[in-house]
Amino acid sequence: MSSALEVGVLIGELLPLLGQLQALLAEPVADATTGTTSHHKATGSPAPWHEEAATVLLTIHEEARRLEASLLWQITGELPARRGGSDRNTRAALAVIGNLVHAVPERDARGALHIVGRWIRNARQVKDIGIEERWQPAWPSGPGELPPKCPYCKTYSVRVATRAGLVVCINRSCKDGKEESPRGRLERSSLNGDPMIVWNDGRTITYRRDWA
Ligand SMILES: [Zn+2]
């Protein structure tokens, strides 16, 4: 299959994902606190997947317009009329990309394929975490167990996506050692299998399985 045809196929896959990401944005924020057990109040911050869905959607909105413009410029030497920011406009830009990509050299079609492929990977990742796996406040070592306190803000704002092995702090004012929102990976100690979090700034914290 030529790269141009593949772009068309990928755009067909991307369209329903856009709708699913939009749906994640519309979800009530209260979902974030499901499963919270006891003496600490949930922070009421939006769930991390809202932010991630918004970021991915924005990237696709912007880059689709840029890709459309660059393909059109290459073929006609003209820039398209500026599109507004709506989802409908993004879909229109994607449809135009699917056509224009047939009129550029294979090398450029491959470039477009690479970009659309990245959109799909990012969209799937957010969708999988947002829909198929919730960020849970519960620590995976046992039902009803509280997550550990966040090592940065010292609140119970740590959320875990067990299957994806990801950890975040949902306290919006919380910053890690790199002044970023704390994110990390859930791992097991190679010494004794105890759960540990490897945070993005390099901090690693191991938790004893019988911690209380
Ligand atoms: Zn924190």
C-alpha cells in the first residue's frame, strides 16, 4: 500500500478516536474520586486523563492545520484559508489531507503518514487509560489500601493506573524536582519484589508490602 493510501486508512481510524477523546473531556470530574476510602478528602482536581485528552486533542487540532497548509503549499504554492478551532474544522482539514497526500512525492506522503501515526498512538494511549483503565487512588497491593502520600506535596493525591504501570500526582500545585507535575512508573524492586515508584525526576521510592 502506498503511503498516501495508508494515510487515508489511518485518518479513518483517527476520526472515532477524536470523538472518544472529546467524550473524555466531557466526563464529570467527580469520577476522579471513585474508590476514595476514608479520612482524607479528595482534592477535587480534574482527573489527569482530562488534561491528557485535552493536550492530545489540541496537538491534533494544531498539527492537522499545519499539515494541511504545508501539503497545499507544496502542491499549489498557496496557503489555505485560516480554519477556526472547532472539531468540525479539524475533521475538514483531515479530509483535505487525505486527498492532498496523493499529490505529493512519496517521501512527503511518508512524512504525513508518520505524523498521523503519532496522533493515533497518542490518542489511543489516552483513550486506553481514560476509558479502559481508570486512575485509581487505591494502591494495587491490596483492596481498600490507601495510596502512599505524594513525596512532593505530602498529600494523598497519588493516582495509579495499574495496568499501564503509570503514577501521577493530581494535586495541580504539586511539582517534582524538575518543577513539573509529578509522573512516574510503577515498578517492582528487583531485590525483593516490593512495589516502588520511579518518578520522572529520578526519585525512586520503594514501599514495603506490609506498610500500613
Ligand atoms: Zn503531589
